[in-house]
Amino acid sequence: MSETIHFRPTTGFAERARAAAGDPALRSGFRGAMDFLQAKRLAQFPDAGDLATLRDLGAAIRRHALENLPQLLEQLEAKLVANGVQVHWAETPTQANAIVLDIAHRIDAKRMVKGKSMVSEEVGLNHAMEAAGIEAMETDMGEYIVQLAGEGPSHIIMPAIHKTKQQIAELFAARLPGVEYTENVDELIRIGREVLRRKFAAADIGLSGVNFAAADTGTLCLVENEGNGRMCTTVPRVHIAITGIEKVIARLDHVPLLNTLLPRSATGQAVETYQNFISGPRKADELDGPDEVHLILLDNGRSQAHADLQLRATLQCIRCGACMNHCPVYARIGGHAYGTTYPGPIGAIISPHLLGIGATAALATASTLCGACNEVCPVRIPITEILIRLRNEAQARPAAVGSLRGAGEARSALVSAIFRAWAAVYSHPALYRLVTWAMSRGRGLTPRTQGAWTGIRTPLIPARKRLRDLLAERRRQ
């Protein structure tokens, strides 16, 4: 079961994509950023054989965890409870937000600081806290910038990748009292750091995501580069971690291998700046740490993906964002055009489980199926195969609708008629020959130019003729 949270509508994808593609500054910025990230990742994997081995191992670890998901979740809960962590289960975003609010009300919390957590974005936690009169402040610098701007993240690793330093300078000068306009990046970071440092000291609750949850030891693993995650999980008196049920892994010693893949695939770093391992609240002989640690395990459609053997591979994702960085569609339209928490190729295959296929059918078609995402995925998710499956599910006949929520809701009578005709033509050789003969005879009816594409191609025709003439002349010589 899952639930749709309409903070950013999933309708209107074509309009948003068209607007983004028509923004030269946005396209230039994203193209430059993607080229930079691609080059950095490539430099971290100079040996193709070593990379293939690492990807095989990473995929095996994630597949093993998913094959044993129910048992591992029970083992994780038992270990965490024994360590003093309170474990909560949420089937929907509403339930997840209610759990956080219950904890906040019990301790009379007024302020929350948040480390980076895409799952909290998924459930709309900030909106729920604001409605209850509780301040929820993002402390990851990118997340802080987009929160200050009233926007959502445009990338799962680099939330503010769509903003220039000039835009951030204008935002800080307009929204932060006493701050003057400056385009000095170091100064902008210092300004943000000073604001956030005061928030850490005053917060009642610190919230974080979870990169991996080791079932054998009951350990929550968080990786980061800024140190804000460590502050969120140690300074406030209560720490709440929230994650999807798929983040569990069997063993703590699987983490080093996955951490070898994650930063190198995500940002081209050899290793993260900080790795945090949390197994329980502060003990009597410890000087720092929270008095309470809570873990919220969220379903929100993940069990639907898990129940299907092909779609289960979607849950292997370790949220590195490499598929976005190499996707030609994402590079041209950015993350906000998708209208979902998770954009890009991974968003196109996970969002249907979170929001329903009917609401996200357009995302599965926003792909060239070039396979770049498959080639760079560190855990070998067959993204293009899943995209084709979801396209079929969106157009499924009512009688063929299976367990996927929203399957068949995007069915188009015109599309169905076209494919029935295509199937009929290709199933009968005589009909195929007749149709192709008729089409070849009708090519004279084709316009000389067909929009921008042929307008670009036509100038090449004289050049091609000149090349043929040159080759013919060389042969005569």
C-alpha cells in the first residue's frame, strides 16, 4: 500500500519539460554539471575489470538483501531494540509523519534540524511539521538553499545543482537579515554555516536518513560530506532516522564494498568525508549523543515492487544519482520537470510504486532507452528493461491489470489502435509486403522539410553529394 502526496503535481510533465528545454541557462548549467560529474566518476574507475567486479559484488549484496527482506527486517528490528533503539513501521507517508509528530508532541519539541533525507522529502515531512507549528530546518547546504527558496531538490545528491552562485547570492541577501550580496562561494558557505550552527544548538529533534541498515548488528550507517548529519544525530536530545524498508543489508561488513561504489559513482570522490555508524542512544558513560534514537521503516509502495521479481531490482538502488548524471533527458530538463521526489531514470522506475502508474506514466516515456543508466549503475539495475515494463503496464488492458497500482490508467485508445495495426502488419508477411510497397510509392507526398530536425539535416545533403563526387573522381584517377 502507498499514498500519493501532492506537493508537486505529477501531471503537466510535458509542459514542464518543454519549458526547461527552452531555458538556455538551465540547459547550459546542467550540461556543464553533468559533464563534470561524468568525468570525475570516470577518473575514479580507471580499470574496467575492477569496476565490473565491484558492480557484480554490489549487485549481489543488494539482491541477497532483497531476497531475504522480511527476515532481515525482523532481525534488524530485534537487534536495534536490544541496542535501545525504538523501531516504528509506517505503511504510508501519513503514518510516517504521524509517528514523528507523536514523538515531537511527547517531548514538547518546537525545533527540528534535518540531515539529508530523500525519504523525508518523499513523505512531505517539512510540510507536516510546519502545519503542526514545528520548525523543520534543513542543514545540508544544498537542501538549505532550496528550502530557503521554497523549492524541492532537483537532484538526489546535489539538491541545488540547478542554481548558480549569483542566484544563491541573491537568495541569501533577500532572505537572511543583515547579509549583503556576495558571489564569493567560500563566503556564501560561511554565511550558511553560521545560520545552521545556531540551529543545531537550539534543536529538540535531529532527523536523518539512512544509507544502509545492517541487520546483523543493528547499525544505522550514514555517509555525508558536510558533517551536518553527525551534528543532527548527536547534538539534539532525540534522533529520528527515517528510511525505506529496502535499505537493510545482511551484514555490517557489506558496508565497505557498498561505500566503495557510492561516493565514486555519485560525485567522483574516492571516499566520503564522514561515515557515521549508529547503534543506539547515548550510554551512561558517554559524553555526547541523543537520549533517544528512533528508526521509522517506511513501505509506501516498496512492498509492491518487492512482490514482482522483475520490478524488485528497482529496490537495489543505493541512491548515488549516477543514472541521472549520465541521462541525456535529465541533462536537458533537470530534476524539477519530473514533478516527483526522485527525478531521472531511477525516479521514473520508483515513482510508479510510490504514486501509482497512472500519475507517473509520462516519466517512463521520458527516456531514449540508450542504456547509459544501465552502464553506470553501480548495482546493475536493468533500468531500461523496467522502463519498458512500466510502459506496458501503463497501457495494459483492463483484463490484464495485475497487482501494480494504477496499471492501465494511462491506456490510450489511439495508441492501442496503432499498436494493434502494427502487430497485424508484422504478423502477416503478405500484408507487410503490401504496406511497405504502398508506403514506398507514397514517399512523394512527404514534405520536403519536417520541422527542426529535417531543417538541420538538409544542409548535409549537398555535402554528401560533394563527397560522392570526390570519391568517384578519386576512383577515376
